[in-house]
Amino acid sequence: MSGKINVLLVDDHAVVRAGYKTYLSLSERIGEVYEADRGETACQVYDKQHPDVVVMDLSMPGLGGFESIRRLVGRHHHCKVLVFSIHNELVYVTRAIKAGAKGYITKSNAPEILVTAVCTIAEGGTFVDPDLAQQLAINMAFDQDETAKVKSLSPREFDIFCLLSSGLSSREAAEKLCLSYKTVCNHSTAIKEKLGVKTMSELTLLATRQGIVKSSEA
């Protein structure tokens, strides 16, 4: 594409945003860099500024990353989202792409990868961290029933599933996602039914097998 690439950085940590905004601004390819601290704000900023690429974290309060991607792409079909997350598990990659993201890189990548990914996506391409892309190709060839069940969860259910399986109580998950306790409990019941588990220990074990929760033995 011709001209500068305008970017919207979405991350709930101000220091993180400041650091990557400074780095992006060093590139001659990058124009304006807007900021948002959560999904709701990102939608509002996008409506006003229409940036070329949205760089989206996944772990945020409120809507959360997956639901934010879905809403942005649903409202603006030309919206291009690059996920920039600490998570390197394949389930996060597949769900991000399913939600509508055009790319996925992790925060452990070298800083220049961020600029490369942003430019590639702005020009109409896709970009997935090379190591993750290779694993993704292998995983797709051996998709298991358990993985399919996890994929069947709605964006909100998946957010709650991740929090509960990582050890948070329903009240803690409700507070983190700005939801009511009853809503989280209802989602929890639906999640267990979809995944075919009955207890929280079984839910955590499933999440560990899927790489969503790190094993305590690791």
C-alpha cells in the first residue's frame, strides 16, 4: 500500500503500549499510532480513526481480545487485526484466526517482527509467527475431538474457561470480566456440558492437555 500505515495499539498496560508505540514510530512505514486500553475503547477509536491495522492483545478486562476482534471485524469488514500476545499455545492462534484476525505474533518475538507483521497485513497479506505456523499446520492434520470441543465454545465462554481452569473462582472471573456472578455460573455450566466434564478438576486437566494451562510439573 502507498502512504503511511496508521496503527491502533490495544493493550491494557500503559507501559507496554508506550514501549511498542515508540518502537513502531521509529519505522518510516508507520504513521499515526493510536491507543486503547480495552476492547470497548478500541471499537470507539476504530469508528473515529479507521486505522489500517489493529494490534490487539488478548488478555484484557471487559470484552476480552477474542470478542473485540469479532466485533471489530463484524462491524468493519475491511478491519485488519494482528494479535500480539504472550500466549504461544495453538488454541489461541486458531481461535484468533477464527474470530477474524489476519495475523498472530507473540511478545517474545524480536521487536522488528512487529513492524514486519504490521506492514504485511496492511498490504493485504497474513502473518503468523513462523514457529507457530509450522505447529499449526501439523496440528490441523491431527485435530482431535477434544480440540474441536474447545473450539465450539463461544468467545465469552472461552474467556471464562481460561480463567476458571487457571484457578480463579467464579466470583473472581466475574470481577475480572466485568460480569455478574450469576452470568459466569451459567456460562460455567454450559462450558462443562460442551466439554463433557463434570468437575473443575476435570476442566483444569482438559485445559492443561490443550496447553491453555501450564502443568504444575513443568
